[in-house]
Amino acid sequence: MKRLLITGAAGGLGTALRSKLAPLAETLRLSDMTEITDLSENEESMACDLGDAAAVEALVKGCDGIVHFGGKSTEGPWSVINNANIQGVINLYEAARKNGKPRIVFASSNHATGFYPQDQVIDNTVYPRPDGFYGISKVFGEAVATAYHDKFGMETAIVRIGSCFPEPRNHRMLSTWMSYDDFAAMITRIFDVPKLGCPIIYGASANTATFWDNSNVAWLGWQPKDNGEDYRAKVDADTPKPAPDAPDVIWQGGMFCAEDIHEE
Ligand SMILES: NC(=O)c1ccc[n+]([C@@H]2O[C@H](COP(=O)([O-])OP(=O)(O)OC[C@H]3O[C@@H](n4cnc5c(N)ncnc54)[C@H](O)[C@@H]3O)[C@@H](O)[C@H]2O)c1
């Protein structure tokens, strides 16, 4: 690609993955609410509020691929989620439709299916069961991605990201963790395959304790290498084991499923 856009580039995943994604394009266009200043030679910065349709159209112009990380990434007030994850996603897909239909990686979340129990293995055909405003907004984003594929032929991967951090931080993350290397390898496959379509992919490493089945997207050729199990002893030593009836033990979405994190 000549130019790959990364939205939300100042966030956790943007910061961790931008150098790993650099080989995919001659130029990385990095965008967030404010300008990013520590640019490498092949990077450019373009600040943009995703809720501003005109600004998003200018942002997308000239890009051959998009990794859409930008948005509210936790539970929060609806007004914030609405601007970033509802209006923002429509703005992004509309801008892409009008500007050459670049391939898009949509950062969805396990919270789109958070209310499946941890003792059930689910694949990418299950009906969404979001666990709050944030999860609802990700289901909306998945619907936008699907509709823009079906109606306009846009190729877009929906990644239900588990927990993408340097290492698992608690017992639930032994099942949901995805390493940065595995995610970068997945995104590379998404841009490399000749025909993508609109697959839903669970974003998790090769975790022994997984509750997600990615066999329907084996054709992508993505083979995660890391495994949360390697951190079990450390997690056992560092964090208290949750009670057997805690949301973090029962539900795939963990604490997001607790009533008391609902914010007005
Ligand atoms: N990290 C994970 O484990 C994980 C898990 C599931 C889903 N995701 C999704 O992946 C994406 C990236 O996650 P992250 O952990 O880097 O989150 P993050 O919160 O660290 O980064 C998100 C970035 O989006 C930007 N942003 C928020 N609202 C915006 C707006 N209106 N306009 C422009 N930019 C805006 C923020 O400034 C921030 O830098 C998010 O969409 C998140 O929902 C991440």
C-alpha cells in the first residue's frame, strides 16, 4: 500500500502496533484527537475527531487501507460512545465508500458477545449478546461493516478483540489475551489475502483456555503463536482468584457484565 491510515493511533494498540505495521505501507497516516508528534520518517499525523464527518472524509482521502482503532474503548457515558463509536463509525465507512473503498480492519470487541458464558465455546456465527453501551456500539459497528460489504462490496475484517496487552493481567485474560505480535500478524494477513470479504475473527492468541473458535476463518492463514497459559503461574501469584460467582468467572465479557459499571 502507498498509505495506511491508523485511527486511534495515540492509544494503546496504535502505539504498540504502529511500528509492527510499518512494512505494510510506504506511509502510515496516524490519526487521533490531537496531533501525534513523535513521528518516524514514514509516518504523518492528522488530528481528527471521528464524530466530524467532513474531517473524517479529508482524513480517509488518499488512503489504500485503514486500521480503525479510534473510539471509546471502555464502558462510558452514551454521549461519548455515540460520538466516537456510532457517528464515528458511520463517518469512517461513508468516507471510505466515497474514496476508493479501501480495505478496513474494524476493531470490534469481545464485549459484542460478552453475555455468552465462559463455559460455552462460541464461533463467529453466534448472535451478538453485548454487555453494555460499549458492547452495543461495537455490535453497531459490526453491522455497519457488514452492510457496507454487502451493499457496496467493501472488504472489511471485523476483529472481536479479546485483551490485547503486553501480557494477561488476570485469570479471565488467560482465555482472552492476544499478544501484540499475534495481532500484527493477523492484520498483515488481512491486508495480504487477495480476497477478504467480511469475516468476523476472534482476536486472541493460541490460548489453551480459549472460549472462542476461529475455525471458520482458518482460510485467512493466520496462526497465532503465543499462549496465555504461559502466564498462568504469574497471574496466580500476582492476582487473587475471583469468587466462582463473580462476573469475571461466569461471563465472557467479565466485569463489563456487572450491573454497577453501567454509566449514565
Ligand atoms: N486493547 C484491547 O484489548 C481491546 C479489546 C477490545 C477492543 N479494543 C478496541 O480496539 C481499539 C483500540 O483499543 P485501545 O486499547 O488502543 O484503546 P485506547 O483507548 O487506548 O485508544 C483509543 C484511541 O481512540 C481515540 N479516540 C477516542 N475517541 C475519539 C474520537 N471521537 N475521535 C478520534 N479519536 C478518538 C482516543 O484518543 C485513543 O487514543 C478500540 O476501538 C477498542 O474498543 C481493544
